[in-house]
Amino acid sequence: MPGLTDELNADQRLMIDIIYQHYNNPRQGGWPAWRYVRRAFTRQSTTGAEAKAVRASFPSIGMRGVSPVYSAIFNKNDQNDEAPVFLSLAAGLHHPQWGATAAKIVEIIRHFANIMATVDPSIEHVTITSSDLAQTFNWDPQTMIPDIPAHIDREPLKLLSGRSGADRNWEVRLGDEWLTPFKDVKNLTEYVETFTEIIERIIREEAPDVGAASVDPVQDSTTTPYVKPDLLAALNALTASSWDLHKLKSMVTELDGNYVEGRPYATASLIRAIIDHIPPLFGQATFASVINQVSLTTSKKKYLQLLSQHRFVADDVLHTPIAKLSKSPDVIDIHDMPNRIWFNTLLQLVVERLSPEEAPPS
């Protein structure tokens, strides 16, 4: 499996350059919308590759719902043509100009990490201003990289716990747990390698039976079903006489269709509805009781626990009332859904429970 430090192909490098050139052109106003990237790539590519396929082909590390996911480019809502596309610091390994900027930001991250590694534990918060940073590195505040905190904050580990201001006049509050591991990185390559090690460790801790070798690049949700086809077929083939399975079958089918079509609100709501619908099949009243009372292997119990912990996404979808228009719109998208492994484990347990059919609990 290609890693984040491996060479990219010509189309991938072209896409990074298109994003960078737009970002670096003061007349174009920062990071481009996906619409711009898609059109520019189609015009400039000599291979005939489809832009969306190239976007999905970038090497990535992580598992959505288990750990952060990290790649060279970042497109939060890849179903929206107007959503901006950013370069992560890792993209600097594949683009010399962006690499120079990324290397400076890594130097700043290392500086922040060393501060947190030696700070008095009794100090609650450590804040750094742009003026502090300019003085430390003997940089001209007017020529520093603009919006340094924004670049750091887009990295998917929480390296900062807060920030305010913009451009070259800002203040940040330093993170702790995820920042300090970067105190010894010497360059951009070591930064990306450390990032990879942290994400692999998170996966080992959160999903112990999923090794790093199983962490594939995140696939495009418009081509990958949420429910394993064989499990969906097995569910639809069930003919249990003691349970009315029509609603369950319909919800799972609709869930899969909504996920493939990139509809996050419907997908999250149906996952939550299914979780709340199935406990009686296991002789329990709640999903928490299914986890705690039903005999399960360690890995399956862990997957169901993670699925349950992810209910807050559906809570946000279902229970957050409408608000006045702001500069911070809703950020939930299709990639914020629980990991497929967790839900498919639940569905597998349901199919096993009803094949052969078990008598309903008394």
C-alpha cells in the first residue's frame, strides 16, 4: 500500500500544483473550490484521467470513525462543487514551493511542541502570539506566512486547542497530547512519518484486531456501499416468522442507498434508527444492554461500543435546531458516518441471530 512519503504519479502531482497555484495567486483569493480544481485538471491533464478518481487515489492513512484520516489534499465535503480544497503539510513532500512553506510550519510546530514538553504542569494554558513567534525566529512580522494557525489547525490531529485572529496578527492556545510527539522532528519527512505512527497507534488502541496493514486509503463513498453486499443479501433472504423484518430490511436498504448518494443526514438518522430498532432481537431493551449483556467476542464488543459512541453525530442531525445564518455552517458530511466495520458487525450479528431463527425471548 502506498504511503504518504511515496512518489505520486503525474496526475496527482498536477492536481496538487493546481491547488497550490490558486492558493498562491493573490488575485484568486486563497484555496480553490473543487469546481475550479476539477475544471482546471480536466483541461491540463494529458492522460484523460477523471478528476474525481484522481482525488480519491491519493495515498492516505487512517480509518474514518476510528482515527484521523490524513492525505496530501483535504476536501471536507467532496459532494459539494463549491467546497474548498486544501493542501495538507504532507503535500509539501510532492511540491517544492508548497514544501518550503510546509517545512517552515513544521519548524513552528516543533517549536510549539518543545514549549509544551517543558512547560510547568501547573500552568493550565499556554498561549503564543504572532509577535512572540516573530521575535523567537527573528522574522519580520509583515513577511511571515499568513494564517499559520489555520494551516496547523487543518492538520487532523488537534495540535492547537484554540486560536483567534487571522493573517499575520493572531494568538493560539497550544494543544498538549498530540503536539508533544513532534518535539524532535527535524524536517517535513519526519513530521509526516511521526503523524503516520500516531494514527497507526490510535487504530491499534481503538480497534485492536485491525492492524496497520489493513488501513487502506479511504474510498470514495459514491462508489463503495456502506453495507457489505453479501450481508445485505443475507438479511433480505431472512424469512423469520417470529419477527417482523420488513422495517429493518427497508431501513438497511435505504441506509445503503443514501450513503452511496452522499446524503449524510439521512444516513446518520437511519444508522441511529437501526441501532434503536434491533435490541429486542437480542432479548434486550436498549443497545447498551446488547453490548453489555449479550455474549460477544472482544473485537465485536469493541466495534459495537465504537458504534454506540458515534451516536452523537445522529444526535446533532436530529436534535440541533435551526440557527441564524453564520460564518460557521454545519460541517457534517458523509465521511463523518461511523466506520463501516462497526455497522457491518452489528448486521452480521443480526443475521447470525436469525439464521437459524431463534425463538423470541419470553
